[in-house]
Amino acid sequence: MDSILSYQPVQVALLLVGLLLARHLIRMYLVTLIRKAVASSSQEPIDAQNKRVDTLVKIVGTLLTTGLIFVGAFILLLIFEVNIMGLLAGLGALGVVVGLVGQSLFKDVLSGFFILIENQYRIGDVVTLGSVSGTVEDITLRITRLRDFNGDLHVVPNGSVDVITNKTFGWSNVNLNIAVSYDADITLVQKVIDEVGATLAEDEQWTEQVIEPIAFLRVDNFGESSVEVKALGRVEPGQQWAVAGEFRARLKKAFKKNSIEIPYPQRVMHTKHASK
């Protein structure tokens, strides 16, 4: 038996089988272990926990697979009796060159590590990274892939982002500026906005999305042809766009019913007549 195991082809075959088995076991138990760890250390809702689990599984799985590849390569060198010390010395010299040109790569990886540890955003979140906004489709230690609302895919190096804005973390706001005519009764406008917000929050189709009903907040601005009032409400993360759209549709009907005008832009023109 020992003589058979001494053959290099047999050793290589056993190594490959061992690596594949280890990778299979990692995939089998990784999701369960990470889910338990996230659930025990977080008070977030289930949807938020699932986002974090998906993100951690993606990155940790990649790291462990990469680690297995390096371990396999090291054992393979031992099987073929390669001078590892001499190889490491050569790689050390190469590492100096790579280090000089790979500083941005190291910055990207380090930033990706902190994104993961600090739970800054997860797969499925809608975020703004610098000047780019979209839904996070994938995160690695080096890059983040965002899909914007036009369907364009943006690849953002993690180390290039100074400011991260997460639009779907914990909860979201519906923040609306609504224009009404200068002739409108602001008290009536407030009453209608509050009634529409309350009715929407009580609707069976929308009640689970609304945390706090959309309500009149203040008169926000005097425009050229309208008075702008602000309405604000709190909703589940990522639901602000759908809830705002439904609220606008209902508010338009309510304004029409109560004869509250949503004005068009107007211009007053003065004509100067030339003297004869």
C-alpha cells in the first residue's frame, strides 16, 4: 500500500480529491454557519440578515476557495520535490516589484474588507458610490458591481470610493415636494395630504411597506408659479419609490376632488409699445 501511495500520480490524484471534498464541505456548511453567526450578532430584520448572509457567503467562500488553491499548490510542490526555499526567495524579489505597482490593488482589497466587516452595504442594497448609483449585484474584496436603473452595469473599485450612500439600510424615507397654486388653502392641502397618507398606510396592499404614514411637514418654498409643501413618511428599506408612486397617484385624485390646483409654470409678459 505504501509503495502505491509513493507514486506521484496517485498523490496528485488524492490531493485533487481532497481539495474537491474540502470545497464541497465548505459549500455545504458555510451558509448555515454564517446564518447562525449573523442571527446571533444582529437584531436586523430577516430580509436585512439575508442580504448580509448572501454577501458574506460570496466573499468568505471566495477567500476559502483561494486558500485551498494555495494550499494545494504548496502540497503539489512538495510532491514534486521542488526547492521551496529557492522559489520563495525568487517570489520575494518579485513581490517587491508587485508591491510597487500593486498599491491600488491593496487599497481596493483593504477597503473591501472593511465594507464586509462594518456591514456598510450588502448584495441587493441600492447605494450611491461616488457618482454612481444602482443595486449591488456582486461584491468582492476588490470591486463592487452596481446595476443602475437604466440597466447599465458599473464596476467600482472599492478603494476609489470616498463616500458611500446606502438608500436601503434599516428603513427609508418618502420625501416629497408638492407644488400647489398660490390660491390654494394650505390648511386644506395639509388635511388632504394627511388623509391620503393615512389611507395608504391602512391599505392591506401597502400596510406592510409603510412604517409611518406620509404626512404634511411644512411649507417648503415659494416658487415662480406655485407654493411647494413638503410631505414625509417612513417605509421599509427599498420601498420608498413604490410607495411614493402610489401616494402621488392617490394625491392627484384627492386634489382634483377637493379643487386643489397643481399649477403649470406661468410667465407674465409685458409688451412695450413704441411711441409714435
